[in-house]
Amino acid sequence: MSSEASSTTAWEPRSVQAGEWKITALSDGFFRLDGGSMWGVVPANLWRKLTPPAEDNTIRLALRPFLLERGDVKAVVEVGVGDRWEEKWRGIYHIDRSQTLEDTVRACGLSPEEITHVIASHCHWDHIGSQVVERDGALAPLFPNARHFAPAIEVEMVKNADHIRRASYRLDDLLPVEEAGLLETYSGDAELLPGVWAHELGGHSDGVSVITVNEEGGGDTAIFWADVVPTTHHIQPPFIMAYDIDVVRSFEVRTEWMKQAAEGGWVGLFYHDADHAFGKLSFDGKRFACEVLPGEEA
């Protein structure tokens, strides 16, 4: 199924199991970014075959949160871009919110008030924008009863970003959550929930983290790749986005963690892939491949 075709397909929940955790792919819609920026130094004749661009050279990307359910715990990993955008920026980024996080959460039989935790891999605007909504003329958390986790260094960047990082962060995406007393920070390797770990890697941003589910338990382990591996196509170590602030670090952590995932047969959760939510990496000693799970088109 092509990226453009998927935009007209009604959203349906698709789930995998990682130990006792049920993981469901949600949606906050789609947007577009410059293809050259998403692929860095990768030659255009290669990436254009993998992710065909529009006339303006942008490629279609998903905004795909994931719902983790185990007993009374209802956690959302990443939240999407949100709706607080002026028309100018909606046009620049081709923001398509025909599918929204709130709608897809409700389609899973849950209200925003029932979400118990929100986990952010990092704090770029396309990853935490939906955690804040406008209600009665004021900004408030979408999930008013949830503990919100974010890397400590990313929270610092939101508040005090330098000129290089400033365009990637918006204070209004975070401040209402903090003012509501719902924000908690983590760093390094941190167990956020039983069996759910954040591993701070850096590279793409100062504190970008991958999130593992059931890493040490029986059954499948899942890994949320965030922007470390944004799509099922970005699976060779040199396929690094121009957005990454530390390319050397990105190469190191991508190589290490993709090998670990391939060796363990982990289920990958892909945030930006316009067509596929779930896939498993393999490695033949030279190159990586990604086997998309059956029936997991966007």
C-alpha cells in the first residue's frame, strides 16, 4: 500500500503483544518534511525510490503514537503534532489531521481521562504537540490524569534552547503539563513502568531515547524507535537525517541498537513510517533488512 493511498484509508487499530503488554498503533495524522533533510547524505536517486517525494521535494510521514496496555495501566508513547498551528505552518508542513490522537484513543474504548501515563522519547514539536490542547481559551493537558515522562535534558532544551535547536521546540507544548504538576523527567536508562524502559541515546537530539517494552520478560520484546530509526527504510547505519545534531553519535547508537534488536528478534515500533507501524530487523553481517509484520500497512 502506498503512502498516498493510506491517507484515504479509515483508521483501524492494529496491535502486537510484548509479554503482558498489548501495544496498539494509534494515529495523529500525517505531515511532510523535505526529503533531502530526512535522508541527509543519502543520494537522492536512492531515497527517492524508497520514499517518493512530491513536487516540492517533501515526503509523507506518519505521526504514530502507540498505546501500551497492561491491567490498569494505559500509557501513550509519543503523542503527535497536535492542532495548535497557524495556517501558514499547516501549509508549510502539509499537516493532515484527518486522524487524531484523541479520536484513535477513543476508538480503542478509552477516554483521555483514562490514560495513566504519557512517555516522550524527546521533545521536538512533532513528538509532543498533542499533549496540550486549547480548552475554554486556555492551554491544558489532553490527558489530565496522566503522569508525563520526558528526558530531563530535553525539558531543559524546551526552556533554554540555543539558536541551533530553537526551531525544534515549542514551550507551549510542555509548560501546561508542568504547571499541572504532571511532568516527570528521566535520564540515562530508566524503568518508567514495570518492564518499560527508556534508554537515552542522544545523536538525533541531546536526549532522544528509545523505549523498550518487555525487554527482560518472556515473549517478544518491542522497541519504539522514535527518530533514531524513523521509518522502516532508515535501517542502514549511515541513513542519518540532516536534522540530527550529532551525526557521529547517531551512527554509533543506531548501529549498536539495530544490531541488538536484530539479534533479539525485537518488534520495532515505527513513528514516522507512512505505511508500516511494526517490523522486525535482521542483519546478515553486512546490511540490515526489515520484515514488516503481516497486515501492518498504515
